[in-house]
Amino acid sequence: MTNKPDADDPLRALLVDATAVNRDAIAEVLKGRIAIDSGSGRLVLLSSYNQLDARRKVLNVLLARKAVYLLKLADNEVLTNKEVTDLTGLAPGTAAPSLKSLRELRLVSQDGDKAYYIPNAQLGNAIDFFKAQGRERS
């Protein structure tokens, strides 16, 4: 018996590419809420962004930053706590608990410098959480 999986091995159906990103799902979540300046990568908050609760504002900004990175308009996808506060327009006393909550839900991670990002492996869960907006509140 060999340990080498072949094309007929049913376990191959379990293999995923953890680095793959669903660009369509990101675009769907951001559309109408956040636009991205094509020259600078700067995030532009649109009117429907203001209808989001605090956690979804934070999540939307982190998803937008991932999009900026994927579009090669930035060198990385991470945002510091201050950058999240500045970009979301939330008070520090609102942004920080939202980031903590999203981290506890394992939707957001921190890098070695404590900057925040959405890991590719959690992207689907983050988008599902975002779409559940009328079903549970922060």
C-alpha cells in the first residue's frame, strides 16, 4: 500500500488552496459601501457604509484593504489599530472592542507587529459574518 494519493483518491476532494481568494465575494461585500481610488489605493467610504454596525464597518475596511493589496496598490494588507480607527471613522473606544470581537471570532488576525488583517483561510467566514447583518447585531 502506498501513501501517495492518486487522482481517484476520494481524499483529494478535501484539498483546498488556502491562498486562493474569492475576488467576486470581496467585490460583492464592498460594492456600494467602499470604493478604491485607482491611483493611490485610498479607500473611499460611500453612503451605504454608514448603515453598517461597528464590527461590519471594521470588517468592510479590512476587506477593502485586502482588495487594495490584491490589486497591487499596496505592499501589504495589514492595518494598525490607529489606521482602522482613522479609516472607519469610529471612535477608538468603539473600533478597539470591534477588532477584539472580530479577533475572538477568528475572523481577523494580527501579524507580529499587532496590525490587523483577514487571513485568506478565514475570508469565507468573514464574508458570511458580514452578510448575516440583519440576523445578529454587535
